[in-house]
Amino acid sequence: MIYWLKEYAAILIERFIETELLSEVVLRFRRSVQTMNKLHKLSHITPDDCKMFDEYMTKYSTYEHSQPHEIPVELPEPDELKADMQKVILWSKEFKSRSA
């Protein structure tokens, strides 16, 4: 069950990037780029925001993609996963207040 949760962590991080960080300007499975009344929100993105999402994408995408058996990937503990997701939720609230 824990492995299943780790896979979905990467998907959740990707969705946060699409919907929150990029304000749905760009979505993976949408052909168009939609900027109307959204583009100004991108100016509130900081280097720290990018760093956080880069770190989480690196950390959690390994569970979604096949890895060589010679280099096993250690699964994070459930408490670590919970703490990371709580941090992203707090980030989301703070980011919304920045770009309001």
C-alpha cells in the first residue's frame, strides 16, 4: 500500500505544478495554452517555489518510473510523505495569497 501512495505523490506534485504554480496556463493533456486572466499569476513564482517543486519531482518521480535493480530506490517513510504533502498544501495557501 505504501508503494501505491508514493506513486500518487508524484502525480499530486505534477498536478500542483499545473494547477497552482502555473495557474492552469499549461496543462499536460490540453492542446492550447490559456493565458486569459491567468498570466499575471506567474509573476509571483519565486526561485524557492521552483526549487521546492524540482526537489519533490526528483524525489517522487522515481516511484512512478522503472528503476534499475542494481540501484534500488528507498521508499520514504509514511511520515515523510505526509510532511511533504502538508508542506505543499501550506505552500499552496501562501501562494494563493501572493497572487490574489
